[in-house]
Amino acid sequence: MAIKYDATIATEIINQFEAAPEMLVQLLHAFVQRYGYICEEAIRQIAAELNLSRADVHGVVSFYHDFRTTPPGEHIVKICQAESCQAMGSRDLTAHAEKKLGVDLPGTTSDGKVSLEPVYCLGNCACSPAVMIDQKVYGRVSNAKLDDLLAQYGDGQ
Amino acid sequence: MIQAVTVYVPRETAAVSLGAHDVAGKLSALDNVNVVRNGSRGMSWLEPLVEVVVDGRRIAYGPVAVEDIDGLLAAGFLEGGEHDLKVGPVEDIPYFRNQERWTFRRCGLIDPLSVDDYRAHGGFAGLAKALAEGPAHVREQVNMSGLRGRGGAGFPTGIKWQTVADAKGEQKYIACNADEGDSGTFSDRILMESDPLTLIEGMIIAGFAVGADKGYIYLRSEYPLTHRVLGKALTAARESGWLGENIQGTEFSFDIDVHLGAGSYVCGEETAMLESLEGKAGLIRYKPPLPAIEGLFGKPTVVNNVVTLGSVPDIIALGGDAYANLGVGRSKGTLAFQLAGNIKRGGLVEKAFGLTLRELIEDFGGGTASGRDIRAVQIGGPLGAYFAEQHLDTPLDYEAFAKVGGMIGHGGVVVFDDTVDMAEQARFAMEFCAIESCGKCTPCRIGSVRGVEVIDRILANEDRENNLNLLNELCDTMIDGSLCAMGGMTPFPVRSAVKYFPEDFKR
């Protein structure tokens, strides 16, 4: 669930990285971990405290797939779209997930439960197709297995 | 009192992705069982591969699901009893027995987080020898070994290290590229999860050899389990005096930090990785200057892949010539091939260079998972060429593959059966480049977008001949005009698909 942005805590996070510009990528990870995404306020505050321009920070945020600027769903389901998983039916699996969840990749369900996202390789290529839900990787995910997983996570884990 | 039975259950992404944690949890609850979380042997198709120690031998069962455990217990698997899932002694499994393990020899064998276990199996022998013999000796042995960069480019490691050692400057760095982004590759991950101290030892030796006191591991964020294992392994190394200030009481100090990537493929390119390590967007840098001269924060930097660095400890311990005796021609030593995609027995195969693609896919891999015919094989990741049946007898070494227009890269082998649509794969190569291009150079940034459009027109049968010519010219432009391999090699999968599978572009 999204946590309300708090400037004092944001400063604490920034200070954990000694407000060092070379730690910006690591620092943004810490923000995503806490808030789920990088909001406009965060960009302003990080820029000010690292003595960077907002454009600098925005440039880094927008470059990396991991740094989203909108709140994610309660659970993030990433389906690998790369070659090894394609060879084992990830295109069909993706279509199945889109239909099941009623969203296009990438997208978040209207109830805010699930964000469906692409990922390019989870390094589980000997057990394709691979899916990552939040931070857990699953292998050899069939349509039925994905349905089971979605049901598990839907039960409010 | 009954002696507890030792059972190994991997804590490795592939095994965990198929339920290893549940298996370990259920076995741990038994009062006569001592569960050790090892890494992976690399036989991913058997994961979770559970090993039971019976009379000093490790008997394998796999793939074991949590639901199988009651049945296994009833069959007496704690005493090595017969069961459908019994594979037998690990070292007798042909897939494993027929490998030549060098870098990965401890993977799955030891507890990855135990310094004692690591040392009991030859760990830190290389570093101890390095500290005794001096930096020049280390560089000489690495040079003699013929080791080349295993990240994909195949650059001689000894030359790179000598360049950094010779470069002026007080501050130098070791930057380990653990941004293993190629689809079909997972050898870095398996090494880091199964034997992380090997990488740590290799980095310390590299630092000692070139005069660096600081190392970074740039790890992709898609590997959260690896991240946790590395963090614990670094702590274990520090606590035992093998990492940090005055290593083993010598004058030499070296420490390592782990930095996470953030989902960008191009950050696997060494200069983009350096930018990312400096906290910036991963835009690639012009070369020269080489990172060995002006790398991280402008200082001389060794940038090496995980497997490259992980191969070093035994090169020092056993001698560069021992490594050079493996392999063929200028491809010395071993490569960890990774069998992926539509393959029956997917996993990691470490072999000396020189076996053929067919031996790898058919003898080790057992053909396709679907049981259908093999139609295409992509080697070397998303920037690698697609090959067809007629190439399967090509020996796997850097030069032989360059001759047929391919590259071994990081050793990933992705198999497709006869249901694959190669035009779709060619389109995806361009699309992936469009998504992942850093945007610095035009041929890559714009060329890839135009590439997708041209392929769409070919598939829509719009002026096909001219558009095929246009695609060919576009490929030339990308190859000649791009700043790095992202745009410069995306044409390889595209062109090979058109060349070897032309029928898929005519419909």
C-alpha cells in the first residue's frame, strides 16, 4: 500500500546515503522501497538536498525502468518478455494475464490490486517462462499456475 | 541417540522459483534431519535437487516438490531408498560427470556462506598465494592462463590488468559487472548464489594485482536473492579477516560494496555501467579513453564480468598453465554454457572450449522440452545471431563462431522449436533495442524504431523487396554507426533471421 510522503523521513533516507550525488541510483531504490514510486515532491527534495537540478534527478528517474513515477498496485506482477521465455510461451502467458486481469501490459487493475509489467530477463531461463511477483521469482509458469499465484496474492498476502 | 541426516536443499533462484523454500521448511521440521542450504549444481531441470548424505555420499533426488516429501520419507530416502525421483549419486549423473568444472567446481557442493566450508574446498588458496608471491606474479599467471573476458567481449584479462597496473594514479578500482541482462544467461547468478566467496576472492586478487583498494559489484536489481546472498557473504568474508583492512595481517586492504542496477539492459555495457555506478543515467561513454585508463570517477578501473573474476582464484592457486591447458586455439580454459529456452535439460554446463553446439544441445540438453524439432538457436543473448540446423556442428570457441557470423558472448544458448516465428523474433530484436537504447547515438536510438517499422511493412507485404533492401541498409548503418554493441549488434539477430529463415518473412 502506498505510504504518505513525509519530508522528514525522506531526509533521513537521503542522509543514509550521505546526500552523495554518486549514490542517487541507490537512493532512488530506497525511495521506491519505502513509497512504491518516486513522486514529484521526492524529486524536488532529492534535487535540493543533493545539490542537483530537478532535471538531473528527473533524467535519472526516467532513464531506469525500476523508478516509476506513479503509484503501483498492491502487488507487482512482472512477466519476462525476453527470448528464452518467448521460446516457452511467454507471449501466450502475457495475453492470458492481460485477459485475466483486464489490463494491457503495462498497466494496473482498476481496483489497484495488481500492476502487470514487462521484465527483460529474470535469469531463470532454464525454467522458462519466468514470472516475478513483488520480489519472488517463479519458474515454468503455465496459465494455470499463474491463475493460482494470482489467487494466492489476491487473498491479501 | 540417532545421528541427524544431513540433507542439502538449494537456496538458489531456479530452485526457489520451483518451491525449494517449502521443501527446506518441511524437511527442517523433522527432528532427525539437518538441512543445509547449498547453492545449485547447475542442473536446473532437476531443481529443487535435494541431496541426502548416505555413508558419506550425496544421493540426489529431484525435482522434489513439497508434496513429494511424505512419499520420499515412506520410501526411506533419508537412507538413500528407491523412489521415482531418485537420481542417484550426484557425481554419477552424466550431465554433471561430463563437465569440466573449474570456476563452478564448488557450486552446490558447499554452504555458500561458510568460510570454513569454502576453505575446506580450496577457497582462499589463490589469494594466500597471491599475497605471498606479489602482484607481478599474479598478473603473469593471469596473462599465461589466456583468460578472456567472459562477459561477452572476450578481451584478454591479463592485458587489461597490466594496463590498469601501469596507469598512473593513487586511486584505482575494481568494478565487477554483475548486470547479467542477456536472456538465456544465468551463470553469474549461479556463481554468486552458490559460491559468492569465489567472486569476492577473485576481486581481492584483482585489486592486489593492479593496486586497487576498492571494489564494486554492480548487480542487476532483477536478482533479489543474489543480493541477499552477496551481502551475507561479504559480511562473512570481513568477519573472517579475508576482506577489509589488512587482509590476513598483511599490508593489503581491500573492500567491496554492492550497487544495484535499476532495470536497464544497456547498463551491462561497461561504460554505461560506470555511469550508473556514479549515480547517473546509464548513457554510454565514448571510448577512448578506456576504463582501464579513465574509468570509475575518472580513475583507472578494471571492469570484469563475474565469471572472469571467479575464474581467477584457481588460476593463481593451480597456475596459469593449468587453465591454459584446457580449451582450443586462442579460446583457453572453460566456458560456462547456459542451456535455456525450449530445452529438455536446461542448466549450466561448464566445459572446455571446443565442444560442438550439437553436443551441447543434444547430449547435455536432450533436445527440446516440447519434444518437437529444433528450428533455431540464439547464442550470446539478444544481440547474438540466430542459427539453424546446419550450424549445429560448429565448435564452440570464440574464433569459430566469429567465422559463421556469430559470437559466443556470455555463453547463453536459447533453443526454439519449430513453432517459432522468426520474423517475430527479428522484430523483437529491433523492439528490444528501441526500448533499451540509452539514446546517446542516433543509429541505435532511431534506427531501432525504424527497424520495427520496416519489418512491419515487410510482414504486411508492402513493397517487400525494397523494404528488405532497406532493412539491410539500416543494419549496415547501425553496425557501422553505433557507439556500442547495443545498436551495433542488434542487426545480428535480425540479419541471421532473414538469412536463415527467409520463408518466415514471406507471407
